[in-house]
Amino acid sequence: YSVKTDDKKIAISFDCAWGTDYTDTLLSIMKEENVKCTFFTVQFWTEKYPEYVKKISSKGHEIGTHSKTHSHMSKLSYEDIKTELTSSSQKITELTGKKVQLFRPPFGEYNNLLISTAKELGLYTIQWSVDSLDWKNLSAQEITSRVLKGIENGAIVLFHNNGLHTAKALPMIFST
């Protein structure tokens, strides 16, 4: 959910499952701010937008898996979990040449079986401590307020690459 640190640092993360309308803008903002972040991609997004997976990786951002199908993985069997994680990770590795090390469960849902299976596959499960709720199409100001209220050292902030006002909120967040 967060990283224990005394440093005034946070982790920015984006879940990628639908569209790329704002992804180039997000990448430009990250470059301007000299920020590296993590993008968690669902396999169907990875397959639909392979050029974005390559672009994100080439710009120095980490790519983790967000599963194969964005299912409720805490309800799946061991074999189904393994398939979801293995397939999605392999697709990312094919495109980037980099081993996938991080996994974010869809909907933030997990159980012991999911965590232990991910670990067995060499994946570290990442949640978040601050949810921007950008997927609800909050205004840039509402996103900024939510995020700034929840930030403390080591926070992990959840955004979505296709959030309607995320790109407008980020500069406000970075300026504080």
C-alpha cells in the first residue's frame, strides 16, 4: 500500500485498461517533471496498444501486469490465477524485453492464494494508499484535493492513464 520511508517521496502509478487518449500527455508531463512512474497494463490493452507499451518502457517507466482479463482474481483458482499472470507478463516482456516484477490486482481485490501465486511467479503485489478516483471523471481540482489530502511519505497514488482530468491534475499535484 505504501513504502516506509522518511524521504518526501511518493510513487505515481497508472492502471491501463481502456484507451490511450491522454497517455502521450501523461508521458510529456512525467518528462517535464523528471518523474518515473509505474504503468500496470492489462493484457488486452497491451495487445491493442503495443506501441504504447514500448513507448512507456523506452521512456524509463516501469510496466507491471494488471492481469490478462481484468477479472475478479480473488475468485479464481490457482491455475486460472497462474494463467492470468503468466500470459500478461509474457506479453509485456515480449514487447519490452524486460522481466515483469510488479502486479496490481484488478479492483484492488486479493486473497492469500492470489498473493502467494503472484509471489511464486516472481511478482510483487502492489496496491495503493491514495486513490485519485480519476476513473469517476472527477474534476482536476477534485483529483488534486483527494491526492494531496492522502499523501504522506512513501504513498502510492493510483491514477488511470485514461482518466478524463488526470493530466490536468498532475501539474497541480507536482507544484505543491
